[in-house]
Amino acid sequence: MTSPTSITQQDELLTVNIRDMTFVPGAAPGSEVIPLFLDRENGIWVLYGKFAPGTRLPTHFHTGTVHFFTTKGEWAYLEYPHNPQTEGSYLYEPAGSIHTFSVPEDATGPAEGFMVVHGANVNFDGERFLDIRDAGAIEDGILHYLRDRDLPVPAYISPKSSSFRDRASTD
């Protein structure tokens, strides 16, 4: 068998580094994110997140799977207090799971982590529907925040038709 021929031409690797990027406010007070990969067409979002002590995200239903790797601090789902996630923890969440992300009030510092999400978070306040967060909503929110403040758009990776380009070079 011969070696395959690349059908995706790249002049450079598709790579970003969180040390070269700036956090933007997340969807909930106390949360900040760095977009790494946002694919609204396929519903995939990859973020690096930072969550201050006491941060609590809305209870949410996942339409797809989630991979979360905790790099700093501690957090837990309110529904699973006996399974805290600490530095070095990897968590897989199957589609259809429901939970509430929370960082302890008495945490000594923020919780941080890297997440790969397929699909959307359907957010609730108790039984009341709040909103849907998916790659498109996240991208729109980040771009709106940055443009309103005349800040540069970070070079996150975003698929464009059959090729890949970072968002900063296409705006």
C-alpha cells in the first residue's frame, strides 16, 4: 500500500497558545474563557476556561458529549459532590447528561480547564429555560464583546468551508 496523499493543504500547523491570548468573560459571573476552536457548522467548541471561587454555572443539559480536563484548582457538579474534579482530572460527560458546575466558595484560587464540547448546553434556572449555548452563540458573544470594546479578535481556529483559517486573518 502506498502512502496517502494529503487532501488538506497547510502552509502551517493549526495551533494556538493560551499564553498568547486574552480571557474574555464567560456566560456566567466569575467565568472567563479563551476560544481555541469554534465550529458552528458541526457544533464543536473547544475552550480554555477559568472559574473564580464561588462561580456557579446554570444547570444545563448536554445535547452532545463533553471532555473536560482540569488543569488547576477544584470544582464539582452540585449533583455529584462526592466526585470533585481537581488538577489533573479528566471527565467524560455523555450526551443527555444534566448537571450544575460549581467552584467552592472557599477555594484558594480559580478552577481552570480545557473542554471539548459537541453540541449545545441547554441552560435552566430551576425549571425555567434560560438559553442555549453552542459554538455559534459562543462565537457571536465573544466577537460582540471584543468589537464593542475595540479589542482585537484572538486567533482561534475556525473551519471555513473546506479549509481552515484562524478567525483573526479572516475578519
